[in-house]
Amino acid sequence: MNKSKQVNKKSQIKIFDTTLRDGEQTPGVALTTEKKLELAHALTELGVDIIEAGFPINSEGEYEAVKKITKEVDTTVAGLARALKPDLDKCIQADVGLVHTFISTSPQHLKYQMNKSEDEVYELAVDAVEYIREHGIPCMFSPMDASRSDIPYLIKVCKGVERAGAQIINIPDTVGVMYPSAMKALVGKIREEIKIELDVHCHNDFGMAVANTLAAVEAGCNQVQVAVNGLGERAGNADLEQVVMALEILYGKKTNIKTQGIYPVSKLVERLTGIRVMPNFPIVGDNAFAHESGIHVHAVLKKPVTFEPIKPEMVGARRRLVLGKHIGVHGIEAKLKELKIKVNEDQLKEITKKVKDLGGLGKRIVEEDLIAIAEDVIGKTPKEESIVELIDITLETRLGEKPRSSVILKVKGVEKKAEERGVGPVDATLNAIKKALGEKNITLDEYHLDAITGGSDALADVTIRVGDGKRTTMARGVHEDVVMASIIAFINGINRIMKL
Ligand code: MN
């Protein structure tokens, strides 16, 4: 891929992704270098034009991560720096392809954050840009808190950095206080005065980050800053998925994004950050392409355009139809066939029974539930082949005490009992199973829980990785109860590992 993607068409908008910088500043999120690299590769694959990889002066670890990403990733990598020499030097050392330097221009920040005069800030901004340019590195300048700055002063700073050789000026709505018409007016005024590229960075404090970003594009910005799943400080940044799809579909603009990669990247970011998007989140939420009402389902099956503004495949997602609780064996059979899942007659009966049982509990059953149930039924080791079988379990959970679990297993036909405590009921049970087996080396290396349909009685889908020091295997368990789903997954894993 080309490191410097050219933007020659007026309708082309560049995507500046800040998931690894502002996104990583989401409260509770911290990514290891390994995870950052994985995401940087995925973003490159997705087609973003610039990846802001971090704030190198922040820590040695962050510096190393930015440096590594710059080296390994085949797209332009930006590093953030205050308009101070040590910050700029750290970015230069990290060998970034674009230095993103910033200083505040709002009266609030000048007075309370920096205690500096307008002239002092102007000097620092221009000096920083000159310093970066002396090193022959492209530079983007951000007047932080631009949306609360005095416009004549803001324009003076922008003109100064333009003269100093900046390639791009970013207009940040740092505290998310803009609304679309105000944003359009502000960017329009700057556009009249500034000839270099304009970029925009919007925060979602009033839920208008995406709308403000699009308004800035209307006023002449040709680059937008976004984060996957709308991550970022406080209420987050403008969401990549929504901005890209709105640009492409509603505005008829072009981006370099391969839109089919949007859903997979959103899922990757969920997994890496541990932050799930709301079900009703646009484009990538669980319900974005789900249909439940009979009228909608019927119409969508006949002609998707009736109730789908875009095709789910366009963003790499799938349409989800909610299965009714009155579905019978034939309905399930047809659905499984459509999903290309092969089952025998016994498995079909068992799957149907499970679906109906869940439906009877008033649960909403979607295709993914059906897939999970089917995989569970198909993947289950037949009883006669099981080395380890769970016969019984008793759990005791008391406030202020560690939960205790007693299990009875049948191991190669011999009954074994054990009792153990753990930090939670799952941990206690897994400890008890290990004790009953006499297998100290068995470890639970990964644990991933999906509550497929939401709610406290949701169908729990547990995927784990079990190892014994020599081998590891993935295993899965599905059950209405999270503890049971975990135990089923663990026992499936143990059976598989013992056969390896
Ligand atoms: Mn920000």
C-alpha cells in the first residue's frame, strides 16, 4: 500500500483515525503494545489514511509503541505533541510520518490551564511548527479548544502556523460544545482565510460529534478525525463507522475505507478494549440490522430495501432475523440449511427443543442464538466418548465468604468428588473440577463471555482456552446460566485436551 495516499478529488475525504490516541484515553482503557499493533494493522487494512498512534512523551511504553507501529505499519502514522521541544523531539525520535502538535487558543485554557498571554501562545505555536518543518517532517497543528476561542485570535494563530509551514490545520471541538450550524459557520470562516488542508476533531458531549464532523465537511474540511466505536475521552469522539457511512451514502463523498471491514474492526476494538457498543448503536450495534416485527421480517426477506437503509454486507455485518417461539422442527431445519449447518435427526430434535424452551421463557431468539445452540449440540462430545462427565454440582454462595463448589465427575467410568472455593462461583467450580481430576496443570488461559441477547436470563455463550502446559484448545459452552455455560465449556475443553 502507498504510504502517502493522494487526495486529488474534491469529493475525497481523508480519514484520520485516533482510536489509538484519543480512543485509548477512554476511561478504563489501556492497550498493550501488542494490542495496539494488532489494531494498527487492522486500521491499515480498513484503509484509514492516517493513524494517530499515541502521545510519545506520555511514557516510555507509549513512545516504544508509536515507534514500533510507525516501523511496522504501512500507512502514515501520526504522533501527538504539545508545542514544546521535548514533546516534539520524542515524536521526531519515534520517526512518525506526521507530527500533530497542539496548543490551546481559548481564553479559558490560556488563563486557567497555561497562564500565558495570547502573544506567548502564538509564538509557541509558530515555533513548534517551524521546528518540526526544520526536521523535514510533515506537520498538523491543532489550536486546542478552537470552538471556544475568540475567532480573530484563532484565525491569527492559524495564519501564523500556515506561514510557518504546517500542512494541515485541525479544528478541534475539544469539549464538544458545538452544534452543526455553528460548526459550519466556524469552519467556513477559517476556510476563507486558510489555504492548507483543514481537519476536524469533534467530541460527543451533546451527542453531536458525528453531525458536527459532517457540518465541518460541508464547510470545507477535507479530513476528519474519528475513533472506532466512538471511543475517546468523556463521551467519546466522532464515530468512524457513522462518519464514513454518512459521507459515502448520504453525502456522496469518497473515502479510502473498505467499508466491508467496518463491522469486523468494530468487533476487534470491542474485544481489545473490553467496551461493547450499545445494541442500538448505528451501523455496528447488534440491532442495527435486526428485524423482529412480522411485517418488517416479511418485507425485508422479499426486498431488503423496504426496511434497510444500507445493505448489511456493505459494512461486513449480517442481517439478523428474530426467530419466533412457535417455530417447529421444519422451521429450524430450513433455517439451519440456510446457515449451512449440517445436523442429523437427533441433533435437529435437540436443537429445536432448546430453541423452543428458550422461546417459552420469553426470550428473543436470533440467528446467532441458533448458531450457538447448534454448535453446542453438534460440537458436544457424545456421552459414550466423554472421558470426563459432570454428574452433579452443588454451589454455595454467601455474602462475605468465598463461594464453595462441590462436584461429582465420572472420569473414565469412575466417580470422583471434590470440593473447592474460588473468587466466584465459576472459579470455585473450575477449581473443584481440577481437584477431582487430580490435574494441577490444567489452566484456563482465556475466558470470553457473550450474553447473546441481553438481559439477566440471556443465553450465555462462553468461549475459553484450556491448556495443560503442553497443549491448548478452544472450547465453548452455551447455557441459560453463565456458571453452567462456563462449566460445560471447561469440561468440553478438558475432554478435547485429553484426547489430543
Ligand atoms: Mn480529543
